[in-house]
Amino acid sequence: MAKQSGYLQRREAELDATFNAGAAMAMQFAMDTLQMVLHQTEGWGYDQIMRITHNWVAVQREYKPALDCRNPEADVRQEHMDRVLAEIISGKAELIRFPERYPNAKKIKYGR
């Protein structure tokens, strides 16, 4: 596994100040284990894994507003996430919609 210290420094700079240490640690663990599985089961090397990691972070940044009920784009991002996941599933399983996948996310209250 390649060193990630430079990458982590850039990633941490992009995270919101409100992103707590526990969430950051969970995110790093998820990233580490994803990179490990791509290497161990798919035989991917550093360049492929870094390309996927970079794209994964970009998609997280794009859809992060879905988790913030105060963000005016939250509902649109949630719907986009469901749409892309439904495309991935392609009828092979039932889509679990955003509110069920994220039961602890605060509900969007329009105009309040």
C-alpha cells in the first residue's frame, strides 16, 4: 500500500471545519479498506487505485449537500443519488431510497 500522507493533507484541507474527528477516522478507514480490497481482490496497482480514490472524493464532494438539510440543493442531490444507484442496481435488487439509507439524516423542511 502506498503512502498517503500528502493525499491526506490535501483531503483534510478540503473537509469542512465541522467534520468531526470520529467521522474523519471512519472515512479514512473506509478509504483504506476500499483501496486494500481493490488491490487484494482486483489486482489493482497504485495508479488505478489513486484514480478511483480521486474520483471517489470528487463524488463525495459533489453529493455532500445531500446530507445537509439546510442546503437548498439537498433534495436534488438525494434524488440524483437514488437515480444513479437505481441505474447501478438495474432491477437486480430493490433500491433502498435515501431516507431509509440515511435514517439519521435530518428531514428537509422547506421554507422554515
